[in-house]
Amino acid sequence: MKLAVVILAAGQGKRMKSDLPKVLQPLAGRPLLWHVVTRARSLEPASMHVVFGHGGDQVRAALAHENLQWALQAEQLGTGHAVMQAMPTVSDDSLVLILYGDVPLIRADTLRALIAVAGPKAMSLLTVVLADPTGYGRIVRRGKAIQRIVEQKDAKPAQLRIREGNSGIMAVPARLLKKWLGQLRNSNAQGEYYLTDIVAMAVKDKVKVTPIVAPTTAEVLGVNDKAQLAQIEALHRAERARELMLAGATLADPARIDVRGDVALGRDVFIDANVLFEGKVTLGDRVRIGSNVVLRNVSIGADGVIHPNSVLEQSELGAGCIIGPYARLRPGSKLGAGVHIGNFVELKKAVVGDGSKANHLTYLGDAVVGKGVNIGAGTITCNYDGVNKSTTTIDDGAFIGSGNMLVAPVRIGKEATTGAGSTITKDAPDGKLTLTRGKQTTLEGWKRPEKKQTGKKET
Ligand code: UD1
Ligand code: CA
């Protein structure tokens, strides 16, 4: 059967005490709903439908680039009513998988297992066994067979002792789902149209209902307040750290790494404590990342070393580069092999050739640096005249003395040397020493000024 995923996301999330709709609260830097959509997407469904209500425009805008069909639930009359809103655009011959915008850690494998036992005449649901199932609908069984789900507020004392709860996640054939949704009544403790009532209808119609117990409780946890959000963040962090370790990385402390994106790893990568990855990060073989490093959309070639407290963004590094400590690579930096960028060095749109070094206190912005260049401490490319950005070009083998101001546009020739403390405003020729310093003089007989003796006390 073709798969239609329906994600319920109409709830307000009052307990978040936030102006941001609940399903847009961030997990690893992205909306909760994005995580659900992304995990569901991996099942390659024929269509995905999101039922929205509160903060509708904001929710739609945040997921505008996703291919989703949106269904408005103007009033929150219950989960059954919510699913009903999506049904007009779901074809009868599909299998409907119901997910929740605030249950972000659900695993694709679990969903596959659920789908596998559902079909045109069979539904399945995901249950969870909890020490304290308070708040959950309870799974009422007779022997092994499921009879119905009873909501907490409608349950008799004996039913409240059942520890198997309803996760809410279900796989139901569309044709039957539509029929059952049409039969829902709201004569219950909450006056709501309960999706859960379809289980008893299925049993009555002799449709097979297979409950599957969730392999982990984490994946069915919902988010209702900021404390639960932090708990989910920690679980997600642990999950991503585990993925890195299973991919071969050695982590100094799996509890102190945040992966907010996708990381591709070579072999024998080492990552120290308090490292943050965002976007697409690629680490080659034997790369070592020091503590307190932030990498955002960065690729690092084999044997690269990033020393502590460095921040690298939208940059590409060849093999064997050594960066930091305290280095900053801003967007558009592209380093060849064996480049050294040391402490308090900032790069922006800088292309640096193989083996070149800028080891101390330097700014290279809009710069094209060749191979084997040495840039002395405290050198600055003056790339901005207040209106325009200009390029500084430094050719292969050049040696820039310490404390140079390279006023762009300017070119330093091949194998050229510039003297320390020079302000270079015109191109420096190949192979020669260029310097722009006044001659050093010493004034004979010069004395330090002395305080005048006025007799008055200074105030
Ligand atoms: C629901 C289940 C319960 C289950 C529990 C798991 C029903 C009747 N009960 O209870 O068996 O154990 O989830 O957390 O289904 N929503 C809408 N529109 C609505 C109502 C809800 O979109 O009109 C969305 C909410 O945003 C939320 C989800 O559906 O994401 C669940 O709603 P909630 O009110 O939290 O259901 P519970 O009462 O917790
Ligand atoms: Ca809930």
C-alpha cells in the first residue's frame, strides 16, 4: 500500500509559556516538527500531511521548503477530529501513519515495524510500558488481544493500574480510518473526538489490531514544557554522539558534544569535550578536534588538527592543516594542504595555498595567498575602504614581515619579502625586499620631560 503520513501539530503547547508554537520549539537547533518530518521522510511516503492550528502561518513558514500538504484544524476538538481534517487529501487505498509534531525522537525502524504489520484489513499501534503511565491512554487487553484504549480521564481505577500506555502512533488503512472517524462521538470525560476510540471499532469490525511495544521509551516521549524539551535535547544529543562513536569516532565525553546537523567521518577521528557541529561537517581520517571548537558547514581534510577554542564556518580545509588555538575561519575560507593558521588569526573569503602559514594575530580578508607563504605576526589585509571590498594577492613563497598593513587592492610578488612594520599600498615586485619604513633615528641629548616645581599641590 502507498504510505500517507499524517502529523498532528495543532496543539498550542500552553505549558511551554512561549510565543513560539510548540512544534517550532528547537531541538538541536531545528523545529521539533522538522525532526518528525525528516524521520518520516526516510520512509519515502507517497504524501505527508500536517494538521496545524495554533501559529499556523509561523508553522507553515518554518517548513515552507518541505513538500507537505497542510490541513487546518481551526478548533482543537480532539485527536480524532484532527486526523479527520487531513483525510480529504488522503487517498482511500493508502496506509495512514499517524505521527505527532511534538514526539520528535521516533525511530524510522520502529515505524517500519509498525507499517509491516498493517495492511488493507489490519491496523497497528505503538504502545509503551511505563513505570508511571499517568496521562497516557491505557491499552486494555483480553488475554493477549487488544480490546480498546481508555483515556486516563475516562478510566476506571482498575484500568488506571495498567502500565501499558498508548503512544498515539498508529498505522491504519485509510478506507477504514475514514469510516471509523465518521463514527466517533465526543461523549466522554473531555468532550473530545478521541482517535483512540477507533481501536474498539476495529475490534468490533473484526479488523486485526497489532500492538507493538516501543523498543525504547525515549522515542515516544512527547514535549509539553521546557523541562521535557531539555530532556529530549539530552536524549537526542546522546543518540547523535552514539552515531559518531559507532561510525568510529573517539569522543572524550559523549555527553559534551552537540551535533546539530550531519557529520561525515573518516577513520580514527578524535573529538575532545564541548565541541559543537552545525550543518554539514566532514572530518577526514585521523582529524583531531580540540575542546570548545565550533564547526559550522566545514570540511577538514585528513590529519587536520583544530586546537581548542576555534570557530570555523563555511570553510574547506585540505589535508594536514593545523588551526588555532583561538582561530576564526569565516565563510569562504579555502585552505590547501598543510596550512597553519594560529592563535588570534581571522580569515574571511581567504584562499590559502599549500604549506602557507599565518601563525599569530592576523586578519586575512578577501585574500588570495599562494603556496609556501609566511605571514608575519600582526599582519592585516586592509580590504575595506569604507565602501568597497578589495582583494589582496600574495604569490607563492612570499614572506610578509610582522605588523604589515596590506592595503588592497595590492599584490605581493612571488618570493617577495616585505619588511616588518610596512604599510604596503603598491604592488611589491617578485623576489625583492620591499619596505615602507622611516629610517630609525636616535636623538642625542634628549631628556625625558620632568614635572615643573610650582610649589602648589596638584589636585
Ligand atoms: C493522547 C492520546 C493518549 C496517548 C497520549 C500520548 C487521544 C485521545 N489520546 O492523549 O491515548 O496516551 O496522546 O501522548 O488520542 N492534537 C491536535 N488537535 C487536537 C488535539 C490534539 O493536533 O484537537 C495534537 C496535539 O498537538 C498533540 C497530540 O495531538 O501533539 C496529542 O494531543 P494531546 O492533547 O496531548 O493528547 P493526550 O490527551 O495527551
Ligand atoms: Ca500529550
